[in-house]
Amino acid sequence: MNRWTESVLVVSAACVALAQWLVPDTGAGLLGILLFGLVVLTALSRRRAIDTTLESLNAAHREQLESERRYRALFDACSDVILVHRFEDDGRPGQIVEVNEAACLALGYSRAQLLAMKAEDILAPEARGQVRERAIALADAGTLAYETVQISSDMQRMPVEVTARIVDIEGRRLCLTVSHSIAAHKELEEFLRSLTDVDELTGLLNRRGFFVKVDEMRRKAKRTKRQVLLTYIDLDGLKRVNDERGHAEGDRLLVATADVLRSAFRQQDVVARLGGDEFVAMALLGRHHDEELDRKAIEMRLEQAVRAKHEELGDRYDFSVSFGSTVANHVQLGQIDDLLARADQQMYNAKRARRRRRAPATSS
């Protein structure tokens, strides 16, 4: 017997008993009591409806809370970085409105800190230039996959593969992004590239790696409207050392030459060993009137580095290099073989002059 049935029986019995006690012989009195009972039963019925409604609402609320709990657990259990963000009026990524636990751990911010940031704030500086273009592509397709670089609170760079999707949540147009780390993949990719692009002995770029960098340098020169200094370098006397002292000693001089070039050229410059005793370097020169100053500064650093290495190796090795340079714009870099031949000729002119002057290093 449920609660409602029990309540009805109790009220009915109470009404009958009350009628018999108050007016046992009067039909009208009995009718009044029955009407009173009907009112009471109606009130109980309404109460039952209210109780049923409240129970349904409570059950729905509990189900919603449980659903949200399961959603949050799954959201935080994902090892990928998940962000939900708004859009700015121009379509660019806007305020972050939700993150998972993995985002906090990977990026090094608390949830509150991330919710106070814009999605663009976690990108490396060089990655922000592509934001507008990707926002347009996402708006057109509704979903987009791409690679980018995120940056953590301690400035660690994190290459990631991102899947972005436009979603509608409670009438709001938002973007859901899932970022998967590809750091290990990039490291392997870089390692495999080094096997084909890097000279094993010196650690410099090899011929193949150099020609890859030529294309990059040509695009950079075109974009910045600057010229490039191409320098051809030859290690003097390598064949004689190999013949007289063995290839191990010759290799030592090749490594010494690589050290000289690393110290003479800047980190952003391109330095490579083309093969044998031949090396090459490319450096982006300054704008306008700074061009000749940059060229002379590079050649001076190279001469100083050669002298320093000559003194370091001592009389055991007659260490010297000859080099020649030529300047080219981005169009001329498209004819790299001609430029190398021109710089090579300048280098041989310097080599002949060096034999006459007997100096550790010469340039032309």
C-alpha cells in the first residue's frame, strides 16, 4: 500500500467516524461531513501532485548534476589540452571560458588564470601571425586542423596539433579546441632531418642542407628587401696534411675550421660544409647604408677567428683559410650556382694572394 492510498483510507474512515459521532441520525449532517472529507481529499490530491512534481524536479536535478559530474570527469581525464573560447568581433580567438585539468598542467597556469586570458595569449609570438588567416578558414568550414606552437607560463615552447570546432552552447557561438602534443614527433623529425642535412664530422649543414636553407634565405631577403653576403671558404693545405699525417689529423683541421666559422658568423646566418675542404656561409646584410659595414664586419670577424685558431693550434699546424665573398639580392639567389662560382673565384684570387703574402688568412 502506497502513501497516497493509505492517506485516502485514513481520511475516509475519519470522516465516517466523525459523522456517526456528531450526528448519527441526521442525513444532512452526514452530507456535510462527507463534503468536508471531499475537500480534505482534494487538498491531499493537490499535495500529492505537488510532491510528485517536486520529486520529479529533484530527480531531474540529481540527474543533471550527475551528468555534469560525468562530463567534468571525462573533460579532466583527457590528457590533451582542451580550451573553449569566445570569438572577438573580427573573428579572432577571444576570452577563454573553459579549460580542462590537462590545460592547467601543460601550460603552467591555474584555471582562474587561464579564464582571465584570451586564447591567443598562449601562442608563441611567431604563431600569432597566422591567427587571422586560420580564423577565416574556421569560420568558413566550421572545423579546422593545424599545427602551431603554444608557450607555457615558464616560456617553454610546445609544438601541438590542434583540432578546432565551432560549437553552440546555450545559444552562444564558441570554439572548442583540442591540442595534442607533437613534441616527440618533431624531435624525431628533426633528428631524421639531421641525418640527411648535417655533416657528421663538423656538425655544420652539408650540401643538401645548405641548398634547403638557400630557399629560406631567398624568401627572407625578398620579404625584408635586404641583400645577402655569400662567402666561400677553403681550408688551405688539407690534402698535404692528409697525405703526410693521415686523415685523422686532416679531420681535426676540418673541425677547427667549423669552429672558426661558428665564431665568425651569427646564429641566424647559414654555415655549411659543401664537401672536402670547401665551406660556405650566407648572412643577411643590414639595410641601405649599413650593408657595406656589415660585410666588412663579417670579414673582419672571420680573419680574427682564423688568427685565433692559428695561435691555438700552434706551430704543429700551418692553419689558414682563404675566402671570397659576393653580395646578392633575392632574385640572384635563385641562381645559386652562379653565385657560388663567383664567390669561389674570389676565394681563389685570395688564395693566390695569400701565397704571395704568407699571411694566415686573406680575403677578396
